[in-house]
Amino acid sequence: MKRGILLFLFFGMFLFNFGFSSGDILSFNSGGNKEVIITSNSYIEGFFSGDVQVLSSCGNGILEIPYEQCDDGNYVSGDGCSSTCATEEEETGGGSGGGGGVVISGQSSIKVEPLEINRFMLINSNIEENIGITNLNTVSSVNFSVYSSKFDPDLIVNFWDNGNRKWVKSLVMNIPDGEIEGLSIRFSAPNKAGIYNGTIIIDGKQINVILNVQENLTLFDSNIIVLNKEYFVPQGDKLRTSVTLIPLGDKGRMDVTLNYIIKDYDNKIYLTRSETVLVEEQVNFRRDFDTGFLPTGKYVLGLELIYPNGVAPSSAHFEVIQRIPTTFFGRIVFFLVNSILIVLILLIFMIIFKLWKQIRENILIGKKFREKLLNKGAIPKEDREKKKENNLKDEKEKSKMDISKSNKEDLKEKGK
């Protein structure tokens, strides 16, 4: 018995000190089968449904200042007004221009907020984002350059130049000592839905931008969020996400395609994956992704929900960080600590088992000793009194019987 218990516990200790391999299903295809429809879940963490802010609509023939430089009522470039409502006399290249302006050397003395921009917008529309810039130097003013980088050429990024009162591709800002100023950035969406990302560079500081451009008429909304703590994923760990699909039109069953993409802010694609889902109502489910192939750095996780009438994009950001290496000495310490804990648990179990066994033996010994005492007459006082009473009763009955017997004998003698 003891040998079996020891073998079982040591086998459990062996398994406890070595990890198990695990797998997960990364995609599925419902194929229209009702049995694999994703059921709805009321838990939607961090849900947001669009938050679309339209500041202008290019191509409607109405000049909407300051968001449009021109609007000739069409989306055709080459006629003096581009497809994004920018005058073609100015250079209207994409936001990937590597910046001009003054290059500031030395350590940056400014603070920039926010450092992440994730917005929804419609095709052929403009939205504006404001950035707060603080000069941390309380002695002198600071000059620095502002420009965009790595954006798709179809998406135009412009900055508002307060001095010249116009939108420009890049500029040089001057902020007096200790002052705070705002920077207005205008994003002009192309006529194609999708996920567009890039960076805004302010005095060497990088602001990561994700723009989810969607169709004018949407029957679906999608949302993907990263569940890893503080959006940090140690290299090799799973990227855990929650996906929410929201039908906005009439209820009905519809197959939609989900395209996942992981790319960095230089627009280098590292992973693409697709799955088809049959949707009847709002649904929420989890998806995990391997990160072992990703170098350390910041990434964009994009989701495009494709349905018969359009695309509903959504995105989130995360960062792959270096896993703390486990040395051979660390593994030995980990094994020893776990072994000591197992041994302590084993000792406690054995002590409890031994005490239980001793108590059981004492109970059995007590019973045997009591029987022995009873057999020898060494019985408790109460038992002795009861036995005495019983003996007196027996003596009385015996004397009565003797008297009755003697009386019978006397009567016989008299009859003779």
C-alpha cells in the first residue's frame, strides 16, 4: 500500500515539473451547417461599435473647409481636384513621405499624447485627430519636425500649419518653454475599404496609427480586442483575442468571411488567415494566434469581415516582448522547489495516515482490554454493583427454593 502511494506521488511530481504540449483550433468553416453556428455570448469585453465621425464627405460638390481643399463633385483625379478633394497644384502624395523640415539632434524634450490612434472612418471621407505636445524644457523653446511615415499611398495624411493657414505634408513646429500646443492631423480615406496603418513622427517620437476604413452602408460591424495583459505578448506565447460580430440589418442567416492579418507598422505582413462563419445574431468568440515567428516589436492585428454588400474592418495593436530566458540553474531551482513542496505534502499525508492508523489501533486495543477485564472480574464499580444485586437475587431465590424443598420433605414424613 505504502509503496503504491509513493510511486503515485513521485509520478505526479514528475508530471508537475514538465510542461504539457497544447494545441488549439485556429479556424473553422461552418459550411452552412446549423450545428456549428456560433452561439451568442453576452460577455463583450471592451466593445465599441464603430464610433464613426464624419467631418466631410468628398465628392458631394460641397466645399467643406478646413477638411477639403476642393470638391468638384466626383472622385476622379487629374482634373485639378483629386479623388480625396485636395488641389492637384500641391503635391498630394501619400503619407509615406519621409518627412522634411528641421532635424533636431540630441535628446527629445517634448511629451506627446496620445501615442496610439485607432479610428473608424468612411471611404472618401476626412477625419481629424488632435495631438497634444508639451515642451518639457522650462528654459528655452524647442523646434522639431513633424511628418508621416509608412502609410499606404492611397491614404493621405496632412498637418495643419497655423502660420501659413493651410494643410501640409510636413512642418516644423516651435513651442515656447513650458508651453502646450495642439497639432491637428487630417486623414483622407481612399475609396476602398480596409485597414490602413502607419506612423506619425514628432521629434523622433512615434505615434502608431490604425485607420479602419469602411463602406458607407454597412450591414455588419466587427470588433477584435487583445486579451493579453497590457497588450504585451512574450515571444512564443499565444496572442489571445476576443472577436465580436454584430449584424446591423434585418435578422437572417448569412455566411461571412473573416480575414485576419498581422503586420507591423512598416506594413510588413507576417500572417494571414481566413475562416467562414454562419451568423444569425450578435456573437462573441475567442481566437488565439501563435507568436513564435514574430520578432519583438509592435504589431497591428486586423480583422476584415467580408459579407455580400461590403467590408467591416476592425483592428487592435499589441507588442511582442522578449521572453525572460530560463537558465539551467533556474530550472534546477524550480525543480528543487517543486520537489520540496511535493515531499512536504507527502510527509503531511503520511503523518495524518499514521495518526489515523494509531487511533484505530488504540480503539481496537481498548476494546480487547475491556473484554479482558470483564473476563477477569476487574469491572467498573457500576458493573460490580449490578453483579452484586444479581447475586443477592440469586441467593434469595435459592433460599426460597431450599425452604420450599424442606417443607415438602416434612410433609412427606408426617404422612408416613
